[in-house]
Amino acid sequence: GENVEQHPSTLSVQEGDSAVIKCTYSDSASNYFPWYKQELGKGPQLIIDIRSNVGEKKDQRIAVTLNKTAKHFSLHITETQPEDSAVYFCAASIGSGGGADGLTFGKGTHLIIQP
Amino acid sequence: KAGVTQTPRYLIKTRGQQVTLSCSPISGHRSVSWYQQTPGQGLQFLFEYFSETQRNKGNFPGRFSGRQFSNSRSEMNVSTLELGDSALYLCASSLFSGGNTGELFFGEGSRLTVL
């Protein structure tokens, strides 16, 4: 089955700096790559996603890049703010059409924004 | 619009007992997925239900089961509890079935402790 590796496990950056989290996946059939943010005591929340027919996607301070050849994708957060502190999960899915596989998640990155 | 509701939020059981967790999806969502979250293994897919049918199942033993009712509410059951079943169980709802069909909306989870 699919395997998703995520690095680093912990990332500490100064407020205002950029943060980058990287993930690799094993199954070349994966075609959907979402990123979820989980704050303490809450469930994960989707922050951005990308499909395999797109190389990059941006939403304000957040961007995701995908390299299908290398089978890796990254989350970029610019101008980090205290509210960006959370655990971030990358995920991958193979599911096609009416297929119903679940998401395979990375182990998570604890992002700490230092004031 | 009400979010995903999971009950109970916290529960303590002893080894050998069984437990039933409940999830009410967002109104109009017909897909409900369940995930187990632990510090060591991260988020792992248990199963997904869509229109009362189990669409897919992750790599968990048969002690883990679920069902979905006609109103899309879902329950999961774990029988013969083991210490390793201690985890946060997250329910997620979505409009469509399949891991790659779009955003999953997670509840806040049910935290199970097995003693």
C-alpha cells in the first residue's frame, strides 16, 4: 500500500520567517495530496490540497508544490504568525472515480512559531 | 451549519471490554470515515461508509467494525479491547466517497483509554 514520509517532525521558526515541510510518497498512482492542520484538542482541518495534474497551488501565505517524478510534495508557509503554530499532516490518496480508499497520512510536523 | 459531532469525547475502558463510538456528520454529507490517531503511528485509516455501505477498510483486525444508518450517522465498535487500542478516534465526513474526492471535515474525536 501507499507509504507517506514526512519531515521534519518538529520545526521551529521565528515569527515572520518562512516554514517548509516536505513529504514523499511511494505509490505513483497517488493523485490527490491534501495538507491538514491540527490544533491542540481539535480535529485536523484542511488548509490546502493539490492534484497530480497541477505542479503548484497557492492560497495567500500558503503554497504547495508537487514533483510527480520524484514523488514528493511540500508545504510552504510565508510570513509565519503565532496562529500558525500547530501540527501539520500531509496525506496522499490513490482513489479513482468511485474508488473508496482512505487517505494515507504522514506522521506530522509540529510547527512552533517563536515570537 | 453544525460540524461533525462525536460522542463520547472521553472514555475509559478495561482490557477485554468493548466500546461503541458515535459520529454525526455534517448535514447533507453521506460519507463517513474513521481514523485512529496515536503518537506512534499517527493517523491511520480504519474504514469508510457511504450510503450505509462500507466502501473500504484499512489494515485493522476484525475487532474493529462499524456501521452507518439511513440518516448517515455512523458508529464504530471495538471488541475485546487491548491496551494498544488506546487512541484518539476521529470521524470525518464528506460529500462524496473516496479518499481523493475532496475535503474531509473532522470531528474533535473520541479519546479512548484502555486500562
